Amino acid sequence: MDHYAVFGNPISQSKSPLIHTLFAAQTEQALDYIRIEPPVNGFEAAISHFFSQGGSGANVTAPFKIAAFEFANERSTRATIAGAVNTLQLRKDGSVFGDNTDGPGLVKDLLRLAIPLNNKRILILGAGGAARGVLQPLMEQKPATLMIANRTPSKAAQLASIIQHANLQSCGFDDLQCNDASFDLIINSTSASLSAELPAVSSDIIAAASFVYDMSYADRATVFMQHASNLGVKHVYDGLGMLVGQAAESFYVWRGVRPSVDPVIHKLREAL
């Protein structure tokens, strides 16, 4: 029996134990998975203790993703670009590998939903850690444009500078209102939905999109999703599939097996 855990503070709300238990049953993998809530300044001690007691791998959520990045001996390219780690694996030689599966989780969910990305115009709202974590996997899909828009334009520009590519651009929310720009897909990476608020983006920009995706999720449509639907956007989705998708990618890093996400998404949706 291999041992895994998710680290966060707070962590009681995490669905990771249920998700990975379902993955393990589906793929016939022998493992257990628990929640661990270290003190805010106690991640390194907690993860070191977990690995010393037989832990094989861990997921990491707020506020420990940067601490996990620093703890890892080796990091994937996508984790390096993200500047954060959400998946740790203890290797046989005692070293710790760090990865970030948020971006692949998002991209695979978008493709599962039949949202086209290649040669499309994509707008991502927000320039925080959530946006940074998905930047490289989105660019790997070769969009015609990936525009990062943020309330503070300089923060969007700083994020866009991480990957030097002509198709990766940035602007402020106000600049979007001034430009006659339309996007095939709008992704909300801001935390506005968690506080029932909307990003300060022109309704005309949102109404012109073919697809809208909110990284947040709840037991009902988020405020951003409701807003997009009211503006006439027909294809509106939340981030529950991304949550399951990033977990599936972590499971693959640890076990070398890719579980099916659809039955797990369905199970979680029923439980919301």
C-alpha cells in the first residue's frame, strides 16, 4: 500500500482524497490518500516527516505551492515556468521531483469539452498564480493569440514576458474595452467568482465569445458564468473538470497510469 496526501491550509474542503480514491479503484492501484494541514510556516517540516514515514507523493495547494517548488530537488519545465509546484514525488534515490499539473488539467478539460484551441483567440482574465500555472500548456496548443488581461496592466505584461512569443500578449482590462477585440474562448482565472464578483471587463467582450470557462466551481453556476449566459454565450463551463484533470495528471506522474476523468467528474458533480 503506497501513501499519498494533499497538503494545504485550510484543507478540510479538499476533494482530492475522494478523487484519488476513485482513481485508485478504477485503475486497481493499491494506495491510500489523506489530508494534512500544516501550520502556515510549517510545510517543509510536515512534508519531510510525511516522506520519512513512508509517503510516496503529495499534492500541494494554497498556501504551500511556492514552498513545494523550493522543496523539490528537480522540477519539470512547466513547474519552473509556473513558479509553483502542486505535485511532489519521492524518488527511489531519495530526491524529490516537483511538477505542476494545473495547466495540463485545464487543457485536457477544455479539449474534453470540445473547445478548440489551435489557431484560436484566447483571453485569460487575471495575471496571478492561476494564470501563470496554465500559461505554457495553453501556448503548446498553438493559439493564434493568447491575451492576458489584468486590472493592473504591468502585472499582465510581467506574466507575458515569462514566455517570449509573438502570440502571447498582455493588456489591462480598460484596454480591452477600448479595442474592437473578439475572442473564441475567455478563461476567468481571477478569484472574483469566489467572492461573487465580476472582473471589470466590458460585457461586449464577453458577449462576443464562443466559449467561456471559469476556473472556479460551485454547486451552481458562478457569477461569471451566469453573467456570460445572460449575455448570450451558449457554451459556458466551470472548473470542476480542471480539478479532476489536474488530479489525473498527478496520478499519472505517481503511478504511470491515466485514469478516466469522466466518471469522477460525474460523481463529484452529483455530490456538489
